[in-house]
Amino acid sequence: MKNFNVSEKNILIYRIIFTVLSWFTFITGFFINSISSGLPFIWLNSFIYYTMQTNFMVTIWFTLAIIWYKKPQLLEKITGALKGAFTLYITITFVIFAVLLQMFYPFPKGWAAFSNLVLHYITPIAFIFDWILTENKIKYKWTYMLYWIVYPVCYIIFAVIHGTITDNYIYYFFDINALGILGFVMYTSILIVFGIVLAGLYTAINRRRTKD
């Protein structure tokens, strides 16, 4: 697997561009929702969505990577296993939306179209590309996969509990009432297996690129 030689300055510029875009999307979304609803913190409810949580994770990561640009010891703390985990999570956001959810948002308009593009496509692809360009110094362990899959599984549990209490299962493929137990098990099994396979793929690529 080929390693790409890109200067640190270009990586920094790349990260600044997408960090600014991501923060702009978050902050503007907050103000638009606050003004339209009359409730200043109603936007925070959107963080029940996996998309928002994972985008916030990688935006924080990008921000810290910029702040710690000249501090390699600190930067190393957020690479390796942590960056691998965040890359897995944001890839799941990208793929699951494109495959299972995009059909329900065929023609968003205005701000909805812009935020949909940033949160589901631009930021995920930017972070995956950042991983491809830079994540080749710390060798992953196969055991990382066990830790990485904990968050997606916990999110599924959260979605089921949230749906049981509020009747809002957040995503249709977690709606036990609509799908029945067999349908729910089928969807969640596919999602978990997909996550494990994807984690294995990222680990294998990293180990090949960093092998001694």
C-alpha cells in the first residue's frame, strides 16, 4: 500500500479548510434553528443523531490537530487507535447515509441541502482522505477493533432505549415496532458486521503501510 508524501504545511492548510467548513456548519445550524424555533438550545437535540456525534468527533480532532501542529508529542496522542476509531465512525456515517438514508432526502433545499452535503459527504470524505495521507506512522493492533466497535454498539442500545421511551427510534432500521424483532436483528446484525469488517480493513491497510 503506497504512502503519500505530502508536506506538513499542506496537511495543515487542508485541515484548516475543512475544520472551518465544519465549524461554520455547526455554528450556523445552531443560529438558524434557534431563530426559526425561538428556542436557543433546540439545536442540541440534533445530537441524538449518529451523524452529528461523529461529525463533532472529527471536527474536534481536526481542531486539536491544528492547535497541536507544532507539538508532535501531543499530536501523537490523538493519532493511532483514536484516529482509527474516528475514521471508522465517520466512514459508517458516510456509507450508511448513502446506502440506507439518502433515499429519504432526495432533494433537500437551502440550508438543509448545504448541511446535508457537509455532514454526510464532505467532512467524512475529508477525514477519510486525511487518514489515507497521514495515518502511517503508528502501527495498529488487531485488538483495536474490539474497542472501536463499542461505540456503535452503545449507540444502537441508546437508540433502542430512546425509542422505547419516546417512540422515536431516530433511524428507521432501529424501529423494533415497525420492523419486528427479526427485522431489527437483521438490520443491527448487518450494521455490526459491516462495522467489524470496515474496522478490519482499516487495520489491515494501516499494518501493511507501517510494517517493519
